Amino acid sequence: MAYQAPVRDYQFLFENVFKTDQYSNLKGFADADSATVMAIMEEAAKFTEEVVHPINITGDKEGCVLNADKTVTAPKGYKEAYKALTEAGWTALSGDPQYGGQGLPHFVNTAFSEMLSGASSAFGMYPGLTEGAISALTAGGTQEQKDLYLPKLISGEWSGTMNLTEPHCGTDLSLLRTKAVPNGDGSYRITGQKIWISAGEHDFTSNICHLVLARLEGAPAGVKGISLFLVPKFIPDADGNPGERNKLECAGLEHKMGIHGNSTCVMMYDEAKGFLLGQENEGLKIMFYMMNNARFGVGLQGLAIGHAALVAANQFAKDRLQGRALTGPKNPTGPADSILVHPDVRRMLLESRALIEGGRAFLTWVSLLSDLAKVAEDEAGREKASDSVSLLIPVIKAYLTEKGLKVTQDAMQVHGGSGFTEHFPASQYMRDVRITLIYEGTNGVQALDLVGRKLPSKGGRALQAFLAEIDAYIAAEEAGSIVPAYIKALKDTKAKLFDGTMWLMQNGMGNPDAAAAGSMDYLHLFGLTCTAYMWARMAKEAQAEVSAGSTDPFFDTKLKVGRVFLERILPDADAHLIKMKAGSEGLMELADDQF
Amino acid sequence: MAYQAPVRDYQFLFENVFKTDQYSNLKGFADADSATVMAIMEEAAKFTEEVVHPINITGDKEGCVLNADKTVTAPKGYKEAYKALTEAGWTALSGDPQYGGQGLPHFVNTAFSEMLSGASSAFGMYPGLTEGAISALTAGGTQEQKDLYLPKLISGEWSGTMNLTEPHCGTDLSLLRTKAVPNGDGSYRITGQKIWISAGEHDFTSNICHLVLARLEGAPAGVKGISLFLVPKFIPDADGNPGERNKLECAGLEHKMGIHGNSTCVMMYDEAKGFLLGQENEGLKIMFYMMNNARFGVGLQGLAIGHAALVAANQFAKDRLQGRALTGPKNPTGPADSILVHPDVRRMLLESRALIEGGRAFLTWVSLLSDLAKVAEDEAGREKASDSVSLLIPVIKAYLTEKGLKVTQDAMQVHGGSGFTEHFPASQYMRDVRITLIYEGTNGVQALDLVGRKLPSKGGRALQAFLAEIDAYIAAEEAGSIVPAYIKALKDTKAKLFDGTMWLMQNGMGNPDAAAAGSMDYLHLFGLTCTAYMWARMAKEAQAEVSAGSTDPFFDTKLKVGRVFLERILPDADAHLIKMKAGSEGLMELADDQF
């Protein structure tokens, strides 16, 4: 039941499916040839399985402690694991070499991050939040700020946080009250309360850099009056070392259903010294870099926890002897057969696997696109990749977390009664994964982002390119395909997505409620199309290997899992289309007091 | 966010939909005229809202404690609430008057039980398990045993438990090892370990009657060698009072994800004195009475917790001011609109409500059938009702718990970040409801029971009668229906169920794996058909009231919720049919080591 990192699956994705060696001429990719990347993956698996995973369950049981002096003690072993993480250079994997990073492509870091989050999602959040801070600083920091903070954040010597939410204001940032007053020396005094600040306070870095949204006096009302500040726990001295203790503290820890190993803090800022990032009143623009990074990371987390839960469920199903196969004993000399003989147990395990492996390919594809958005040779290529990433981020976030939850639910169900006890890991995975549907914008917010912002953005350019890519793939593969069932399934699913898109255009323009009412079903349809595309590409490569005589069971298994995707996952597409076309009237016709 | 019992909904079901007064000639129903039942419902609401619900959250946080002397202390307030429960006569509601019960029909007790479980599922399990013990004793006890135990169990002075599971043996009872040795005086010595014994030890009754499955020496192997014993914590003395302490004890409490207020015990029997119930080696037959009762109760629990979670979500959505409606401010003088303005929030709340209200009607229908199975005037009527109950119990158990989980998930999602904290009730509802998909036979076991046992039983008589009833309803209502959309939807859904049934007959006979592979999707299709039938009947009555000029907003709301059922719940039927027809090959073709 211990964690097993999906190294072989990543090898297949990198070498067979996405052929990452084809990009060796691009910046960063030269150092990421297949052999190097797979050596990194092996080390990543070893590190996450052996160093990180052992503290996952104990961290859940112990949780974090807020001490009388307002410091926070993370669970036993977290500090040591974090030290090992930074010493091995894992936090610097994709960091800018100018600031001490290894400059490897994002896709390598994505694979490592899946392993880290799968081994322990609560632990993985500490460096995860720092990654967000790095992206915000990179996007909006001055050269001086970058020089001062980036090396320490990339090395993991310091960590970062995101401070958006206030008690009365989560999704709706226009309501935020934390205020900033200029000190006259270029710095500001920040005062206010922030809640649900992940990794807000802990005992394993010498400084914590809080990125805080606040409002300047006289700033425009609403989201146009929000500025972003960097508020370090210790104000760097002239040498850039942690100096004076800033006026901020952790005033409380949330009691949460899961991710107990991560400190979720109430943060109080009382005239704390802060430094503006970017321009006044333009904080949200930078924060969005951080949020996009975070949303991708949350989708990844949903997938990662799902994979970990599935590993546990597969093992449990093989070990648990109970009952007999309906077609006669399969383990006649034992007291009973393993529950793996039961079709419904296999259904749960294989549906889960089809979702996880399709989701992992989807995640890897988008991570590669985000590399191309930065380093593709020509501007047109960078723009196209950037468009796609922007379009697909809400789908990554919401679809992968919805399916991650389904997988952990089924993993628990495979465990039977044992799954409900805390002696087996299923309960923790379910409690941990549940937050991924909520934070960094609830999945409903992602669906609204998809239909309300991402589809119409730039005249629908990103969506058109996305659909064109799939059409081109089908056109190229259709005749003489070695996996025709997958091409047909992709064509059918994409047609439904197109149908849904047309419906949105015809109905959502005049009535935004109609688009919103169908947004979640549309997002699911989008996710199904993306993963049908991934499965078509994966099946083709696996079939090619089998046809060429490979006896590696990996390829045979891949095709069998793909079959389950076609037979038991894709049929949901129709229902999503029908439901979205029901429109908003049936939802909106009730008065408030009818709820 | 406090619990609100669904009194008005039950009034509608009893008076408008099922017209329970029509049965006034039947035993027990004479005392259950509509006015009396509604007076009981009002009291039940008051009791569960005011006495039971307040200890639900504290019970979750405190949990149960196993003391050094092996006694168990339930959370604060549980003992007092149990005393109030028994003193008010709630445990005796449907008990046999011969043994001190009030003799009211089962449907009345079902409604009360939903309120009890909704207010606190962990607390409700204590009397719930006793109900199971009563049904087993009624079915298999000698007159002497009934006279001794039933009055005390019905009054709640004593409680009961079910002891099936052992560490190596849950679903597969053929493996059980607990042994029974005759003492020569008609009693037996019981030795063994049982786990996951709900309400196995606590501090609020003067005796606990454990019903224990065990094996006599020399008994036939497998399930044909299992006997059922009544093993009281205190052996009744000559006067029937608790006497000598029996040799059994609680050796440990499970650490569980939810239902913390209920003591889930490891029970050790060390030559404990037990009394045979029924015949040697025929224990399972009686245990099945108890299990059927328990399975109905678990389906009820799934629904009840779902309702409670929905109440909390509705309230949260009304209170939470965040963002603005897409169509312009609805609360222009406030800082923001309530999140109820958002179509996707309404989607979650209304889909949940459509599931809960349809499920409640389904539960009420089956509870009435179980009354008719006992007291219908003629043998044919009793037999038909009994057939239907037997057929529908696995659907009640699995469908209502699956949907109960969906509802609690959406209730948490409506809460956003607050839902993941333990300051709001959403997390507890989700953690509590999760066990309902597992215990008393996992939902996969229910699906197998449906397709493998219940469909073919007695030549398929029960299924044929079920389909005939729906056909007859459609035939009678179709022409000139005032709710034609519901009749059409029922007809379509039933046609899919019929299609699925034919597929099972054609494919499952020769290949049991094919039937098992599709069993869960078939069960969902069955649940959708049952609830489509219920919604057709509810909509007709609501529409009739509206058409007759009723201004009671209840009827208008009912029709609007029904619309959501048609538009957003029923479209799943097709996908279930397609998935089940995929058959078993895709699931069974993987070797064990491919998992």
C-alpha cells in the first residue's frame, strides 16, 4: 500500500507519446534529453517513495501545532524532509539558471511534482506555494527584487505564500479590506487579516515571503484598486539576510477535514512592512500568474492523490481474500479468491486507471505547452502555446480534481470497511483530495472562467486552434489508423464538444445565466475531449509497439486500460451535452425563499 | 445551518401521494390516520431538531472513549438524549403491541428514523441496531425468548447489536471462525473475535444483546454451517433482569473517518454464554431478516444525511454574500449578492433536492410496501408486497447512499473553503455519509444481490410485477395527463431498464461475469426508474393542487424541483445502459499482475 511513483508511465509519455527529444534545440531542453530525464525520474521516485511518503500518514494524524509564541511546528519529520528536498536541489529543478535554478523544462518539474504530491500532498504544498511566489516575482518583480528573493526561493532556503482570502471575501476579491499605506521610502505598511493561508507559518525556512493583496487608500473601488505586496516575515537586511522581524503573525490554524500536515493559517498583518510588486492597483494582473501556476498545481494534486489512492486500492484488492469468482475458484488452494476476481472491483480499479492515465497525459501535454509558450522558436509558436495553456488551465484544475475525487472514492470502496478506518490510507487520500475541488477558485469558478473568459478571449482564437488541432489529428490518422476505435471515439466526443460550444454561442450571448448554468457540464465535456485525444495518441503508440513485436507488458496493459476508457468513461459525454442544453430557466425560476 | 426535519414533505407524501388513509382498514393503520401521523411528525421534528441535533457536532469532535475497565463512554449528551428518546416512546413506535410497542405502521417509523439519522446519524445508529435485533428475534426467537427480550428491546431499556464480521471475513461469511460449543443445558459457549460492531459497548442501557454468528464444531463447511446466537452482556436472571456479567468485552474502538459518536467495537467473546436463535446451522436465514432491516436503514441513512447537508448548504448559500449576479446586482444595497444568484450554485442545490425528494418518496413507498407485506388483507397482496420489498431493498441501500454521497459532496462544494473546515457541518456530513456505501454489504454487493438473486428469484416474479405496475401506471395516466413530461420520462427510463434487463438475461445466463460487470450501472438504472416513477406521482399531485388554485408555495416548488429531476438527473440513464452493455470482457482480460 506504500506509494509507487509512476516512472514507467512518464517514460512512455516522454519517449513514445510526446517524443520530448524532438525539442532538443529549444532552451532548457538540451539538458533534458530522454536519458537524463529518466535518470531524474528514477531519483524522484526514490526520493518521494522513501523520504516523503513515510511522513504522509503520521503528518495527517499529528497535524500542525500553533505554539504560544505564534510559531508553528509542522509534523515530525517534515522539517528534515524539507531539508532533504532542498539539499537534493528538487525545488530548483525548473528554476531560472540566472538565479541558481537548473533551468530544466516545466514538464520535468511537473512529473516530479506529481510524485511529490502523490507521496504527500500536505508536504508538497510547502514548496508548491513557493513556486507560485516565484512565478509572481518573475512576472512582476523589479530586477532588484528578483536578485534579492529569487535565488533564495528557488533554492528553497526561503518559502512563499499567497494571501488573497479574507473572512468575508473569497472568490470576490473586490470586497477585500486589507489596507496598505505608503511609508514614503518606497515601502508600505500593510494591515489586515487573511485566512486560509497555506504554509503561512512553519519551522523549516529562515524566511517566509508572503504575497499579500491589499488596497491603497483612495484606490478605485473593486478589483481595479487592488495592489500586490511582498511582505517578508523577516525584512531582509543590507546583505539580503533575514533581519528585523516584521509585524505579522499566525493568529490561528484552521481545523480542516484533510491536508492536516499543511499549516493553514489565519495571518494578521499589523502595519507590517511590505514592498509593492508591479504597479499600484495592478496587483491582480501579477497575482493571476501565481494563480494560474497554482491552478495547474491543484489539478496536478487531484491527479496525484488519485494515483496514490489507486496504488493502495490495487494492492488491497490483490491481498484481500474474500469470496470466490462467479466462474469458479481462481485460488482453489487458498481459503478464498482475491477480490480482484470480481468484475465490479475491476470496474472501479480500471475506470480509475483510465482516468488517471488519461489525466496524466493531459497534464504532461499542457506542461509541455507551457514550456513552448516560453521557449518555442518563433513568436507565433509561443503565442499559440500560450493561448492553449490559458484555455486549458481551468479544465486541468476542475476536470482533474473532479476525477481525482471519483478515483479516491472508488479506492475507498474497493477497501470495503477497512477503507473507512484510519488504519488504511484510503480515508486520508479522500480527505486530502477534497480540497482540490475548492481552493484556487472552486471548480464552479473554473467552469465560469472557461465559458465566460477563456472561450471568448481574443475572438475565440484559442478554442479555434484547439479544435483545429484535434480535427487535423483526426484527418491525419483516420485513414489506416491502427487504433480506429480511438479515432472514432475522439471524433464523436469532439463533435459533442463542438455542438456544446455552438449552443453556448447561440444561447450564452444573450443570456449569461444560460452559459453559466451549462458551464460545469461543458467543462466535463471539454475534459473528456482532451483525454480522448490523449488516449488516441497513447493507444497509437502502444499499439505500434505491440504490432512491432514488443513483449513489454506495459503496452498490452495500456491498450486494455484504454479500452475501459472508451467503454466506460466516454459514454458520459452525451449526458453532459443534454444537461447543458437544458439551459438556465429551470434553475433560475425559483425565488430565494423556495430554497 | 441547524437541522430542519422534512415535515411538510412527509405530509405531502402521506396525504397527497400515497394517501395512507386509504389503508385505515388494515392492522395498525387505524391508529395512523393522517392527523395523528402529522402530530407525531411535528413532535418528531421537535425532538430531533432540539434534543438530538445539538449533540451531533460535539459528538463528532469528542468521539467515544474506551476506558481502562473496557467500558465505553459515548460523547457528552448522548446518554441523556437516549434517555429522552426512550422515555418519549420513540423506540417503540412500530413495535409489536404484544410486547409493549405502539404498533404503528412501518412507514411512520421510517419517517421518524429519517429525522433521527438526519439530526445525528451516529446517535441514530444506537436505536437503529436494536431495531435489527428486534427483527431477528421476531423472526427466529422462541416464545420464551421473545417474552424475555422483546419488551426490553422495544422500550429501549436494552439495546442490540449485529456481530458478523471478523478480521479476515467481511462479505464472505463462509470464512468465519467464531465457535460455539454446547453447554449441555441448551446454552452454548461462544469464543471468537468480531470487528466493526456498531454500538457494541456504551453507557446508556442496562444490557446489550449481541446477536453473534458462530460455527458449531462439526458443522458443515461454508455458510451452511453458521448458527446465530443471542449473547447478552449480562445474562438475564430468573426474573429477567440483568444478572451475571457475561464473558465478553470490547477490546478496542476503531478510528474511523466519520460517525465518531458511534462506538465501533472490536468484541472479544471468551466462552461467553449464548443462546441459539432458530435452528443450528440455520443462522444466516434469520440474520437476513436483520440484514434486510439494516440495509433499508442504511439507505435511509444515506438519504437522511444528504437532506441534512442540503439544509446546511441552502442556508449557507443564502447567507454568503460574494460577487454579483451575471445579469446585474440582485442585492444592490448590499456589499454583494448572495451566491444563490449563481446558476451553478443553484444547479448543485436543485439537483441535490431533486435526488433527496425523489429518494424520500422511494423510501416511503417501500416502507409502505413492507407494511402491506405484513398486513395486506389477502395473501396475494402480502406476497406481492413482500416480493417488491425484497427486490427493491438493494436498490434502496445502494442508490440512496450513492446519491446521498453526491448530495453531501455538492453541499460541501456550495460552502467553498468553509466547507473544508470543521467549523461548518459539511465535512462531518460527508465523513458520516461515506460509510453508508460500505456497511451492511458494500454497494457492489447490493448490485450483485439485485442481478444475481433478486431478479431471477421465483422465476423473475418480483421484477415482472414491478414492471407491470409501472406499465399500468403509464397506461392509466398517459392520455390526458396533467404532467405529460413526467409520464414520457418515466416511459423512456423504464424502457431503458427493460432493455438492460433483456441484455442481462441474454448475456448474464451464460456468463455470470457479464451480469456482474454491468450490475452497478443496472442498479443505477433501476434507481432512476424508481425515482422517475415517484416524481411522476408527486408531480401529478402537486400539479393537481396548483391547477385547483392552491397558493401553497410548496406545490409550486415541488414542480420546479421536479423539472430539475427531468432535465438534469434522468439524462444519466443512457450512459448507464451503454456502460452495462460493454460487458465483462474489457474488465476481465487483464491478468492479476497487470493491476
